Amino acid sequence: MRALRCRVEGRVQRVGFRRYVLEAARRLKVSGYVRNELDDSVTIFAQGDEEVLQKLIEAVKSPPPPAKVESVEVVEAKPEPKIKFFEVKYGRIGDELQEGFGAMQSVFLEYWGEFRDYRNEFKDFQGEFKDFRKEFKDFREEFKDFRKEFQEFRGEFRDFREEFRGFARVADENFKFIAARFSEVSEKLTAILETLLQESKKTSEMLEALRRDSKETREMLVKALTLLEKAVEVSRR
């Protein structure tokens, strides 16, 4: 097992950085701890296999916003077998409350900056929408003309609707007739299948009886041949 001690500097306090390191370390099955320092840096003690420790360092270097890592100093450390899991070493309650509020404030300000950028883009689109509004006014007159044409087609649609209704009635009657005939055919097929099953059962019983009779006849023939052989031997003597 290898152990490392890291000193991380940058925007790493009051931005949720320790929680990010905790989740990354537990995902990689690394044991150790992460702790805030008074000089606004963060200390990370981690121990595990070489490969997972390297992955943890890479994750530490690339946290999600609003955290920002400026430098990571890594030194070898003595493994501590008693440490089995990774945890956050918390400070005083006041400092931790300030940490939580600061993290929320940092995230809010990060999103607020993005929204301000989008607001400028919306202002640019506002001018384009005004131009489209004028075009829509021109199309409105064309829509009025199309409305008159739709009114003429409405009468034709009524005629088609009546035809569809008649077709639906005929189709419904045909489906009912087919369903009735299918029911009759199904009943007849069921009766035929039952008859075939009964005949098959009788045939099986007859074959079984014939097999038993054949066995008995064979046994009688064997006994008769045996007696005949004995009689022939006696006559020879």
C-alpha cells in the first residue's frame, strides 16, 4: 500500500471541494481524509494502490465549478493501516457553517454570471423578434384567404364523414358475422379434436391388450417347445 499527502491551493474552500474529493475517493476505494487549512488550502491524505491514487490526483486537479485548483503539491507519506475509510475531517462548527453558506453563495454567483450572459443574448434576439412580428402581420392577410377556402372544403368533408360512417357500419356487421362463423368453426374443431383423442385412447388400449396377449402366446409357445424337446429326448432313449 502506498500513501500520499497532497496540499491543494486555489479556490478550494467554501465551494464544495471537500465533498467532491470525498465522493471521488470513496468511488475509487481509497482510504484517508480531506481537511481544510487556515491558509485557505486543503490537505488530502490518501492511501491505496498506485493506480487508484493516480486517478484520485487527476480527479483532484479537475474539480467542477465553482471550485478551481491552481496547484497540487504531492509528497510521499507513511501509510496508516488503522484508517480503513475516507472521510472529511471537519473543523469548528462556526467554520463549517461558514463553509456551507459560502459554497451555496459561490454556486449561486456562478449561475448568476451565466444568466447575465444569456440576458444580453436575449436582448439581441428581441430585435429579431420585432422583425418577425412584421412578417407575421403580412401572413395574417394570407391566412384570411385560406380560411375562406377551408370553409368551402368543409362541405366536402361533411359528405366524406357520412361515407365513413356507412363504411364503419358495414365493416362492423361483417366483423360480427365473421366472429359468429369463427365461433361455430371453433366449436366443431373442438368436438373433432375430442373425438380424435378418445379414439386415440381406445387404440392405445387395444394395442396394449394385443401386446399382453402376444406376450402370453409367446410364453406358451416357449413352454410347448420345451416340452416337445423333452419328449423327443425321452423317445430317443
